[in-house]
Amino acid sequence: MIRFLLALFLLAVPAVAHATDAGWALLRDGGRVVLLRHALVTGTTDPANFDIGNCATQVNLSARGKQQANKIGALFGARSAPVERVLSSRYCRCLDTARIAFEAEPELFAPLDLLKNDPIEKAAQLDAVMKEIRAYSGSDNLVMVTHLENIQALTGVSPREGEAVVVEPQGDGLRVLGRVTF
């Protein structure tokens, strides 16, 4: 059984490396949209006293998450992946990921916040994100820092913390072009 699990792990590693290399190739060319899941955090859910304007009431980046965000920014630079704009959820874990990685103040974009429970509000959030993606026509990359649930709803994929999903509009939805793990 252990050999079987080890074999599965070893088979998965080259696939991740290949996906990452393909993703970097896309980002080097610019003009892409990147959905970036925030870096590693200290917990799993925000506390009951959650306040969007108070980081002390939220799940925040862990020490490893801050290191991961630094690595994200360093690799964007080392891989010559130009970034034109950074939009972020208003949650501190997303803002801090963006600030550390890209060494700039991101643009707050409330539709990137955790998805609302109300179906109408959730649909409006997703529509606003799609509208922003469809409107993007820059020559460098647009990075949108958000949450797992948002990326799942938009793409059907489940990125790890700190993973980037490169997308483009296709029909009514998005097509995943590549992924980059950090």
C-alpha cells in the first residue's frame, strides 16, 4: 500500500511541475488574467466577531504564508511575468498576499470577497468578476487575489493556498489556460 501511495505521489509531481512551467510561459507573454488564491493562513474560518475592516477579527496569513507571498512576488520578477494591475478581495489575508507579493497597494475589489450565501448576491459577485475579466485588455497581466470558493465557482478547479490559475473568457464562463504553484 505504501509503495502504491508513493508511486501516485511521484506521478503527480511531474504533472505539477509541467503545469507550473506552462503557466509561467503564459504569464511571461503578458495580457493574461490570473486568479490567485491567498497565501497560507493561520486557521480555517473567520471568527464570529468578523469585521472586514479589522484584521484582528479575521483569519490572517501565517508566517509561512508571508514567506509564500514573498516567494510569489520573487518568482513573478525572476520569471519576467509583468503585472499591470492587482485587484484584491477586502479580506486581510488577500490584501496582505497582494501587498507582500507585488510590493504595492492593490485595488480593492469587493466582488472578490468570499462569496455571499444569498444566491442573488453570489451571482452578482461572480458577474462583476466576469465583467472585469472580459474587459481586461492590457499588455501585462491582471492579478486578482481571492478565495478558494470564488475560484472554484468561476473555474471548477480547487487551487491550493498561494496557487495561481491563468484564465481567459470562453462563452459564458472561463477557460483555464494554466496553473502555477508556489
